[in-house]
Amino acid sequence: MDMSVDGEKVGSHFDPPFRRELLPTATDFASGQTVVPLLPTTYRHRYRVQLVSSNVNSFLQCEFDVSRLNRVHKWLWLCGLPNSPRPLHYQRIKKRDIVITEQIDLHLVWSPSRIFIKPLPRFLLSPQFWQQHICPDTGLYRTAFGFLLSYIALIEREVDFQLATSLSLIPPEVTWAAWLAFAEEVVLTSSQTRSYFSADETSPSYSQHRVPVNCRFYYGELRLGRLNWIYRLYLGRPRGYLSGCTTYGAFVRDNANSFITLFAYTTIVLSAMQVGLATQWLSDSYAFGMASYVFSVFSIVAPLFALIGLFCILVVLFAVNLSRTLRIRWKRKRQGVGV
């Protein structure tokens, strides 16, 4: 019996979302045209470098692993809108640097000055590869199709295509004319895709055809800062979703601004209270005097507790990093690798 995931059958077999060849194939090799392999030679899995050819399915499972985002899916509404991502030129308008990443769970994650984008792999432009390796696996298909649709949204105009080409987000063999035909085929051949881009939840096509994409791609761009807080508060991960600090000194510097702001505000309030107590109207006020007393005590205690809290966080981070290092070292020793 087929199991269902979000209303879809796990045992069902999907068809490739397109039939058009965008890249040179083996038949073009005879004509002297260079054919670049679709897959890389190696990939990393659990800190080990492995050959892709030894297990293509394992490589694809790592390539399309969005479990970190699915784990906090019910909180993603805090990080972004349930829409398709905005085009590449819009990211430049927002003054975001496009940073290349090969982690799909960082794809379209942004901070005020940058946005991570994963390049479109060659194998996702091959209908034969879809038919052989992706379509039989529902989980892979849902994630790969959602990722492909994100690129249909990212490359909307020719300027977006030029940006994608200059940043090596798409293979250089793809032309603008070929991309237009490819995007049109992907969008028009599926009523599910049309409902995905229209985002009209009241339309019959939206209610009758659930888009076969991973739930991560129900959302477009995701805000990194809020993802970090969700991971810290909901999952108890001190480092958050993606830590920008590479050293403990950088961590202290990043948090120093918050402490400086707190101390500056405290200084301003204490100065204002001193002026208030010097006036005739407030000097005789019991409530204002008590408030001044409480805030004075707070201004003495708060910085101390803040420094202690920062020190405790540093200790926790050090313990987590040390534990991780020892765990990796122990695994390497078990594998017979000298460490």
C-alpha cells in the first residue's frame, strides 16, 4: 500500500518536468562538441570524501538534504513570506551580495548584506537524469522540483540571466533563448506549477492540484537572523542555524555592540534621573525616588550579569566545539585513520 506525504503517494512515480535538452548530450560528442559530465567526482558526507559514482543515490540525498529547514517548518512563517523568491536583479536592488553556496539548506537564506544561492547543477537540466535517478524517488523529486522552480523565479528577465551567467549559477552552455523555452515548458506543462507561481489559493487549480515540492519551497527567501534565533530558542542550539563567528573573539565583538547600547542607554537614563531629582517637582516625589533607586541598582547589577551571561555562552560554545572535535577524532581513529 502506498503511503502518503502531504496528500501525495510516496510510491507514485513522477514524470520529468521538462523534455527539452539544454546541454550537449552524448550524441553531440560525435560532432566534436565538448560534453561536460553531469555529476562531480566526489562529495562530502559526514566529514568523509566519497566518490559519487559509487552511490549516486546517496550523493543526491546529500545534495538535496533540507531536513534542517523542515525541522523548523512550522516557524518559517517568521522568517519569510510563502511566495516564490524575487529575481536576481531585485537582490542587487536590496544591496545584497550574492554568495555562492553548495548547501541547499542555505539556498535563498539572506542577511541584510548578502544572500546565499546554490548554483543550478548540470544534472537538473537533463530529462534523462530526472527519469533515471530523481523521478523514482518522491522525496528527491519534491526537493529537486522545488529547487528548479526557485530558479524559474530567480531568472525572470535577461538581466537576471546575465547575472546568473556571470556568477556561474547556471552552466555557460545555456543561452537566453534556450532558457526562455525551458522555463516556458516547465511552467506551462504543469497546472500544478502554474498554481505555484500564481499563489492564488482560491483558484480551483490550487485546491485540486497540490504542488509536488518539498515544504521548504513553500517559502522563498528566508531571513538568517530569525532562523538563528529559532534554532537557539526552539532547538536549543547555541550556534544557531549558521554562525557568522569563526573565533571566540569575533563572537565577543559581534555582541559588544549590544552591550555598548545597553550601557549607553543606562547612562542616559541615570543622567536624566539626576537632573529630575535636582528639580523641585521631582525631588519630593516618592515614586520617582523609588524608581531612581531601583534603576540605579539595576544599572550596577545588569552589566555584571550581562558579562557573566556572555562568559557562560562562551563556555558552552567551547564545550560544544570540543565535544564535536573529540567525536570526529574518535570516529577517525575507529576507521583506522591516523590522527
